[in-house]
Amino acid sequence: METFVNNAYGKLKKVLLCPIDNYQIEPINGIAKGWMEKGYQMDYDLCKKQHQALIKAYEDNGVKVELIPPEEGLTYQVFARDFGICLKEGYVLGHFKEPCRQGETAFYEKRLKELGVPCIARCTSGCFEGGDFCFLDEHTLLMGVIDRTDPAGFESVKAQLDDLGYDMVPIKVDRKYLHIDIIINIIAKDTVIICPDLLPENIVNRFKRRGFNMIEITKEEVLEYAANIQGLGDGKVLSSTTNVKTNQRMRDLGLEVIEVDISEIVKGGGGIHCMTFPLVREAE
């Protein structure tokens, strides 16, 4: 049986991205609202250049980039992470909370079928988004129950994944932080970017007991998307040029940091991790 994704740190082989053609910021998160309240006009030509640079960075590092056609009117489709999650056996189809994103689901489902990735579970009640997902290990799945994933969505998917042998652990955080992938991100086999101040103690202790190198970030850095980067495997990480402090800390641990400028895109409330749906990682 083909293995798709069973960890957060193996060599990344294939990802799904969405071109940024129809991107328009919407008042659906605090960062976007802040820029809109200031009357800021996004430079969409720059956004397109930055997204092309992201694609090139993946390809230059041996990652095959699959694209989904951008659909007119789906302004946040570029944040491909959120429609679901990918596991060893296939993908889980989520359900978006925000009405402006709900139209994306059918197109992502169609594209995954074209790519030969089977749907192994789907959210049948409540809301469930991929930005709330984090592997702890191949059997233990951490899931934020924050703003975009609610208890009903969590329980809907958990019941289905229980039958596949997964232990799905809920993490509750203040709703202003939207998704767990701005608070926790495993970037290498033994390294996690994490904000302990925002997490339940038992979750932080799980990482400590397993001996992780913990790059701790502050609440302020969380909202600057310091954790929202992408591990490539083989000691490489894809990060934003603006992530100066965290990038240096990763280098201090011996990781190779490849930087991409997404400073304009991120004003809509999403980073490199948000734009990337992993399709295939090497199993370990």
C-alpha cells in the first residue's frame, strides 16, 4: 500500500499548492482585519511574485509541486493546508468554518481524486480545518480545538480515525489564535517551534518527555507567524525572510534555513505552512 504522510519531518516529496490569482484579503482573522482597518491596499502583483518564489523554492529543493486550479471568487483558496489533513492511508476531508472558504471543499476533493489520494474520513458535523493539525508521532495526532475546528468537528473525525488506530488529542487555546499551526510546528525529527505560554501544561510536557529541542516563541511572535514554516526533511526548513530571530535559532541547531519573502501574502493572515498541503513524505 502506498504511504502518503505519516510524520512531520521525513523528506518532503510532494505538496499541493494553489496559485494566488484570486487572492483578496477578507476580515476573517485579526491580522487581515488590522491591515484592512488601516486602509492598506494589498499589492497583488507582489503577492503573485512571492508565491512563484515559494513554488521555486520547493522545486529547487526536490519537492514536486502539484497545483489546483484557482477558482474565481474563492479568495482564500491559496491557503491549501486548511481543507483537510493527509495521513499514511490518504486524506481526511474537513469542513470550513468561514462561509467565504466553504466553496473550496469540492474543488480540493476533486483534485485529490485526480492525484490518486483516497479520502479515508470526512468531517460530517461541525468544523474541522487542516491548520489545526500536527503529528506528534505516526500514531498520535494533535488537533487544535480553537476557532476554526470545533468540538463537534473534532469528535466527528476522531470517531473515524479511532478505527484506523490513531490517537487524536484535542488542544484548547484562546480563540484569537485561530489555528494550532501558528503555536506548534514540528520542523525536524527532534525539533519543535512552540509557544508554551499558550498551551496546556500536559501538551508541553509531551514534547519535553520525548526530548524535543524546543524553540520557544512568545505570544507576540505567534502573531508574527514565527512558527508557520515548513520542514522539508534532511535538516532543511523553508521559512520567511522576516522570521529573523527564529531562523537564526534554527541555524544554531544545525538546520539549513531556506528563506522566501512572503511579507505581502502574510498580511492576509497566513504563512508558508498555511499555503502547503503535504501529499507525500518519506516514511521513517
